[in-house]
Amino acid sequence: MEVHSYGRKLKNVGHAIISNHHVRHQISSRYRFVMAFENARDVDYVTEKFFEPLMYGAVPVYFGAPNIEDFAPGDHCYIDASQFASAKELADFLTSMTDDDYMRYHEWRTRPLRESFVAMCNLRPVPMLSQVVQTVREKKSLARG
């Protein structure tokens, strides 16, 4: 499976390091999936690597916090890479996905956000979480017309 890497290590696409939120948005929004692998795997350690793809319209393929489900804004909005026995099994899953299968990962966008997610955003003054809520709400408003 071909994987485009824009990071500092194993970079195989692009000319410059992507350090700007706007540029990451432009790039990530062109992909169905964004590999969202944390630098550490610890309870509650969830960074922008998980939330940004959700904001950009991509599906994060996540590897990191074992309790990532606690941070998900909706049901079935990401793929948990830790649930696969190998990288090949994950790649086979991603490449065999039909358009209908893929669109199921976006159904959460048309439903109310999880109450637990909204409550978490309101309790923690974390700008990224607030921005995710605001972006999803704006996109829902636009979709309704």
C-alpha cells in the first residue's frame, strides 16, 4: 500500500516541512485516511494528530492512547490501528474498503456530537477540542443548507 509521508522522517512527498495548520488542512483534506500515530502510547495522551483529520474531513487511522474512544466526537469516526494484528492486515482492510464502507466513517458528522465529548470540551480549556466542536457544528449547518 502506498503511503505518502510529509513528515521529517521517511519523507517521500512534498518539498517543505508541514508546520502550518492551514497547509496541513490543504494536504490532509485530499486524502481519505490520515495516519494519526502518537509519539507515545499512554492513557489520555491524545493530540492534534487525532483531531485534525476529523476537522479536515479525513478518517484518522489512529495508534496511540488505548482509551481513544473516550475522545471520539461520534461513533465510528476513526480506525483503531491497534485492533489489527499487523500493518499488512491494516493495509488490506483499508484497500478493500468500498465507497459505502468508507462513507460510514463520516455518518457521525450528520448526527449530534456525543454528549460526553461536548462535556469534555467544556470542562477542559483545550483550544483544539473547542475548534473541533466549532468546525463540526459549522459543517453541519452548511450541510443543512
